[in-house]
Amino acid sequence: MDLASVVGTILAMIAIVGGHLSEGGHLSDIIVPTAALIVLGGTFACMFTQYSPAVIVQSMKDVLKVYFNKEPDYRAMIRQIVDMSSKARREGVLAIERELGTIKDPFLKKSLGMVADGMKVNDIKPTLELEIDTYTEHMTHSAKFWEAGGAYAPTIGIMGAVMGLIHVMGNLSDPSSLGSGIAVAFVATLYGVGIANLFFLPWGGKLKQRIRDQEIAMELIIEGACAISTGESPLITERKLAIYAQHRKGGGDADSAAAGGEAGAAA
């Protein structure tokens, strides 16, 4: 579970609703089904029109990655690659093939399989980079889907408010109802701005972060596979790959990962 995302969403709801209640408001003031129908219905209608059914379904599923996601373990990947590099140096690249069954990460397994098959760097790197591009393109659609919703929702909220005001202006004969009618009309704007900034835009931003994390992991794997293919020293490979660990863990942890790898390589 991504604690930051869960806490962020809960805190946002508490802050907005709590602030309203602390000012003497009531939940009934901001719970208006008609406004919710206009904003949510109109926003999703725009999103569905813009994207294909496949992207829509995938984007709905990818919301789970905002709150539940297994982050790439860069240090574990580095240890595996250095271990394979050491085996390849001692026993040849065919030794890697015997170890492929122990590797769970499909991209790492595929990369090392290409090395075990005797493919050269000029063949390995372009093939795997193309896979990164395909993955990124596929996942970016989900992030853009929710960001599009963040762009549409405020506008649809304004439309809902205008529709409410039109209804109010059509009933000027009853001045006692004007205040409550106008208040209800502006709830649509609240829904539009709130949905965009509390949910859709943060979801899109977090999915982009997930994409970048995975890209870094895949780039690390490609660099490691190419290093093994060229017969690079495990020690040099470890030092090089430790740089990628800084993306998530920071320089200190990356250095300690490198030191640990060097000790393992030396052993």
C-alpha cells in the first residue's frame, strides 16, 4: 500500500469537509445528487469521447496502482545482475541460462536470456529499449486519461452552476428561495474543482511517477545485461548500476548498495 497516497486522499477529504463543518455548515449543504450527476456524468462523457474503450478500462484498473503498488527493488536487481556477471565471468554466459528459472522479474529474465543466447549489445539494447518505449506509451495513456478528467471537471462544474442559476433566475417570484437556490447552484462548481484537484490530477501525477520508476528499473536492467554481454568486470558493473539506486534511495543507500555488491563480487 502506498501510504502517502492513502493519507493524502483521506487528509484532503477531512480538510474540505471538516473546514465546511467547522464554519457551521452541514453535510446536506454539499451533498447535492443533481450537481454530482451533472459534473461526474459530463466529465466522464468527455473522457469517454476522447479515449478508446481499451484505454478507459485500463485507466480504471490503473487507479489501484495509485494506492497499491510494489516499487522496483533496485538494490535487489543490482545484486542479481552482479551475481550473474560473476557467474558469466567464471563459467561463461551459458551459466546464466541455468539460473533463469530463479529470476522472477520478467524483463530481467528476458534481458539475461538474450545474453545467454549470445546476442550482442547492438541487438540487445535496441530491442529492450523498444520494449521500454512500448510500455511507457501504454501506461502514459492512463495518466493522460485522468489528467484529461482534471481538465474537464472544473469546466463542467461551471456549466452546472450556470444551469442552477438559470433555474434560480426563472423563479424570482419567490425571493425567499433565492439564497438556498444559489448555494445549491455553486455546489456543482465545488464538485468540479474538487474532483479535479483532489482526485483526477493527483492520480495522473502519481501514475506518471510509477511509469518513471519502472523506466529507471528497466534502464538499469538493460545496462546490466549489456555489461554482462561485453564481459565487463562485475565490480565496474556494480559501481555503474549503483547510480540508478540513487533515483529512489538517495546517494548514501546507493553507495552502501555498491559496497555490498563489491564485497559479494570479491567473495
